[in-house]
Amino acid sequence: MGETESDRVLVERVQHGDTRAYDLLVRKYQHKIVALVSRYINDWTECEDIAQEAFIRAYRALGSFRGESQFYTWLYKIAVNTAKNHLVSQGRRPPTDDIAIEDAQHVQSAEALRDGATPEHELLRQEIEQTVFSTVQALPEDLRTAITLREVEGMSYEEIAEVMNCPIGTVRSRIFRAREAIEQSLRPLLDER
């Protein structure tokens, strides 16, 4: 059974009164949702509280979930809206874009590179990471959001099209242009090595 099917089964169980099934969904996605919220909120304790609030909102709205999108896509939207609403309620201005890339993607790759890495390799890894981060930050909002949803969140093109409310062809084009910009900024760094 694939991830989408297992989520659908768990959602149906929750809709029929099995609260333990929702606990499984929370455990499955809690780290991703906290990481997502941390892109809007800097305080980790606050992030956990907002993530918990997003899960509560999702639970209350689960009766109206019809499975027209994947559960995570639906939950993702709730979490983003909860984080933005929290910022507004605190008198802070939410970001205009949905995602500002953070180091989450690079932490895992850094762990793989760290084993036996020489100081030169570590320096190169840090330069590559910083170059990618800076390039992504400088991208137009639509390209930045598309590449982040794909590479950091691991969403499919279909899910990204749904989240961004645009055709799949547009998503593919945005991701291609973002990857092209990243490659161009990395080329001088990698050529000198």
C-alpha cells in the first residue's frame, strides 16, 4: 500500500470515529509540519505550538476532507495558513511568499558529506550550500516556491500545481528555470575546483 493509500485509509478511519488513526497521521507528519512552520516563525517552542494548532484545525475539518487532494497537501495548506494567521494575530507581517528556503534540505546532505570529509571538502560543501541558498532566495517568488516545494518538501508536480493553483506545465517550467539558475551560480564554483 502506497503512502497516499495509507493516508486515505487512516483519514477514513478517523472520519468513522477512530481517533487513534489520527494519532498515526500526526506522528507521520509532525516533524514536516514543525519544519514548515519554522520557515515563518523563528521561536522553536512557538513553532511546535502552531504546528499543534494546525493539527487541531485539521482534525476539526477532517469531516469535510473529501480526498480530492492528498492528505499532506491539504494539511500543508492548513499549516501555512495557521502560521500566517498567527503572525497577523501577533501584529507581525507574514511573508508574501509561501516558502523561504531554510537549511533543512542541506542538513541531511551535509551529514552524508561530513563522514571522512577533509577541510577542503567541508569548505566546498559550505560554499555550495551558501550559493544554493542565496540563489534560491534571489529567485522570483513563483520560482522559489516551486523549487522549494519540489526539493525541500518532496512534493510531486501534481501536488505543487494544486498548492500553487497553476497548470503542471507551469510548475515544470518554473522548476526548470529555478534549477537552471542554481546550476549557473554553481558553475564558477565547481569549475575552479
